[in-house]
Amino acid sequence: MELRQILYFIEVAKREHVTRAADSLHVAQSAVSRQLFKLEEELGVDLFIREGRNVRLTPIGRVFLEHMERATHVIDDALQVIEEYTDPEQGTIHIGFPSSLATYILPTAISAFREQYPNAKFKLTQGSYYNLREAVKKGEINLALLAPVPMNETKLIGSVLFTEKIMALLPKSHPLANERSIQLNQLRQESFVLFPENYVLRDIIIEACKRAGFAPKVSFEGEDIDSIKGLVSAGLGISLVPEITLVDNVPQAAVRIPVTEPNVTRSVGVVIPSDRQLLPTEKLFYEFLQEFFQRLEKFQN
């Protein structure tokens, strides 16, 4: 089994079309087909169901794909380790992040890191909480900023960088807009603007409302924090959002107000794999994140 065959197999599996895969690989379609047949012959199983040049993975093909993708990530990491070994300050950091950490936390950390290591490069992957968590487990990335931080997750090591408050975001015309703080129970009759189901921030808010004795009425949903801010600004409801998303970025037609009873918070931090080593430059950034936010917390206190 050759690496070339594996790369051909992954590309065809991804595109489900031999000719399009060959075009992407910049090789002849016949060469791709020949290598796939050799691979199947060596393995003794059919990896694809063929329908002309269209193909679909067989059940064993899907299992093989999952393992081969993991193997190619390991090979890529090995090549990058060799490249970075002589100077980890010039390597590449692959890091994932959700939209709620995109505006302030990640740019602040990267800017501070590059003041010390100006030649370091970053490859950024934005995704949902659950997708990023799985990406680290599968080896697609080695670092992800997450909130809240999974602390007892198989194959992951979580490190909390800080804890932040969840704030109420209200239209300026709202009757409670001039309050210095509000109790969560005061929002029980409101129309909420939240992230869709299967977003972890929505789960945090719904659980907090349950603790306050009510289930929130969700009137609108937004898939990113800016959409939610816009809907609140338009007077279409209220929301609860992480404080960090409001740093220098409160919409003109909205106000933020601290929430008490219960005090709603979430942890913010970084996860790495427990079953493999970080690349040299990624390890440098991981250690920097912990030191940077420790210094920041002491300064703020």
C-alpha cells in the first residue's frame, strides 16, 4: 500500500467522482482508477460502489477512510515537526475557534504572541463547539479555543484560561434598559433571540433560565453573535451573550446589563489532544496562552 494510493483514495472518496478527483490531483483519470483497483486488490475488499465515474463508499470503505484520514494527519504532523525542529518560532499553528471568540480573544492572543514571535504563522479554522471538539480528537487540528472548556472529555485535555460573565443584551427601548443589573427571572416573559439547537451557548442559557424557574420563549435564532446583536437591536427580542463579545462592540440600539440570581458564567480556554504531542510551534503557543491570560488576570485584579 503506497501513500500515493491513499491520497488518491481520499480525494475520490471526498468528491465521489473519479474524473473530478483526478482533475484536483492534476493526474490522469486512468492513473487514479488504476491505483484504486490496485489498492482494493491488495486489501481484498471493495472500497467503492461504482456507477460510471460516480462512486460511493462501501461500509468498509467509510471505515477505511476514517483511519486513512487520521494517518495522513499524522504524516503531515511528522513532516511539520521536521520542518520546525530547527526553529519552532517560525512554524505554523493550526487552531480552531468558535464565532463567539473570534472578535476579541483570538485576535488579542495572536497579536501578543506575534510581538514575541513575528515569524510564526497561523492557520485558523472557525467552527461550532462540537465540531471543533471532534476535530481535535480526530487529528484535524491540535488546538482549539472553546467555551465552556470540556474538562472530562475522552482524548482531550482542557485548560481554563479565564471565566467570563454572560450579560443581558436588551434593546434601548426596553423597560429594563436603564437598570444597573437585573435578575434573570425578570426576563421570564420576554422573547429570546438565541443560537439554534445544538449550539452550546444556547444550552448554557436555557439551563440558566431553568434554574431561575422558567423556560425561555425563543422567537428568533441566529447562527453567529453579530446576527443575534442585530435582531436585538431591531427590537425583535432580548438575548444573553458572553461579556467578551461586547468588548468595544455593543450595538448603538442596544444596552448590556449584568445578570444576577443566578450569576451566569462560562469558562473559556483551550483544548489539546491527550493521545499525541503538539507540534513545536503549537506547544510554544499553548504555553504562551496560559502565561498570557494568567498575567492578564493578575493585572485586572
